[in-house]
Amino acid sequence: PAGGAVGISTRKATRPMKYETGSEAPNSASAERATDAGAAVARTAVAAGPHVHTALTAGPHGGEKVLLLHGFPQFADSWTEQLTSLARAGYRALAVDQRGYARGARPGRVADYAVDRLVADALAFSQALGSGPFHLVGHDWGGLVAWAFATEHPELLASLTVLSTPHPQAIAAALRSDPGQARRSAYVQRFRRPEGVAEADLLADGAAALRRVYGDFLPPGRVDSYVDRFAEPGALTAALNWYRALPESLTLPGGRIRVPTLYLWGDQDGALGRTAAEGTGAWIDAHYRFEVLNGAGHWLPDGHADRVDPHLLAHLADHAAG
């Protein structure tokens, strides 16, 4: 696991369980105190052990802390809209290019991308924000890291928010009981093929296969930016190593969650189906809200920010850090 020096430098660039569903975003007390002051997103560097991660940050230094973890195949940029919304609401937010996605954090061994290493990185990122409890937000693979982090370090969290990705145990149960989820998850084995094989397929013909992963849910300019960065030597291999580091069972750590949790899922998600999404609540031993975004696909942070952000701000306001 990552250890050692942790730093950040910046330059411009338990309540009773509550289970809710719905598609309309609530009003947020945080949003009502929104201000443009300090809402600009700045480029940042975060040290985690021997690695240096590029990142984005926004908001006043005295604000409650929010750490955002992206998924595959995306970068910290996927949280740009959330960073702005959080900053306007008075939060100090940090979104990091995770292990393998940042040029300065790209170890060569597949074993270096095991989930315990990713959780240790998230711990280092949170320490860069400062001491005290913080709000953790994750999407896709970042959501899996967030579930594992909340299982191991609940005492550090004011709240947890996960977009798209069900609890790991709910995914495992769905894979056993729902043939549809097994079909949806078939891509994982394609991504786990030996180094060079999966990369060649995804980047061939102008990265046509990689572009198809995003579907039509993201702005073309954002997709172009992602593809350009994955075309850098070693970048796509490092990102795919997250999949290659999975155990043969494809199971991931994740236990009982004892912090207030918001889970957002789009009912048009092509990778993660309803069975696992609806099964997630069984693993939450705290205040829990499950919001279904009707008509939304997998790419919630940058594809549906207008629907995600009000839910996120309301959740954070309801569970302010002590």
C-alpha cells in the first residue's frame, strides 16, 4: 500500500435506515448558499508515497472536505461539473487522477493495482485535504474503491456517495442469480486479456472500440480528451491493470457500510443492472437513499451532472462533517 509523504500543491488551471427511490432531485440547503466565489477549478498535484498524482480542486480551504474518485475509462476531469457545484456550495473538493491514470503514478506490475493499494491511495488523497472527517464520492471503479474504503475506514467519513456501482456483494449476488448481469459483465474478461491484446483492440481504428464504450452519453470533446490521454504510452495498460489485478473469482472486498450513504443509479446503465442496484441497500447499516435516475446511462458524473449534483449537495448538507 502507498505510504510515506503526503502533500498537495495547487496552481490555477448513524441514523435509522431510510430507503427512498425516485427520479426527481431534491432541493439542497447547500445550493441555496451557493456563491461563485472560489468556484474556479484549479490543477493540483497530490503525493501519495512514491507517486505523484495530477488532480483538480476547487472551493474554499475552510470548507467541508470532499474527495471524488473517478472510474474507467475516465479521469478526474469527469468530476469537473461536481467540483464547480461543490465549490459554489462552500465545500473544498478534490478529484484525483488515480493510480495508473496519472503519469507520475504508473507502477509496472499488475499486482500494484490490487484494491488494497487503491484504498491506500484514497487514504493518502484524503490526508492531502487535511485532518478530520470528509465526504467520499465514487463512480464506476472509483465507486468500488469507495465501498471498500467505507468498509475499512468508516470513522474517517462524514458520508458516502456512490454513482452507478452497486455494493460489491450485491454485484456478486446478481452474478449468481441474474443471467442478465452475467451478460452485462462479460466485458470484464475482455479487459483482463494479456497486456497488449486488449489495448490493441480498444485503440485500433482511431480508438473506435474505446469510443463505443462511452456511447452517446458524453460530450464529444470530453471523449476526445479521454481518448487522447489513453493513447499515451502505458496509460491504457495501467488503467486496464485494475481489471487484471482482480482475483479469478472477480470478487472485491466490501462489507457492512455504517456511514450515511447515497446511491445513484441510471436505469439505462448497460454494465450494472437493476438486480445489483436494488440489492445494495441490504448492505447499508445507516441512513440510506437509493435514487433511480430514469433514462440515465452509466456515465453519471459528466453525462448527467444536472441531475446528480442536487442529490449530492442535499446528501452532504444532511450529513455535515462534525
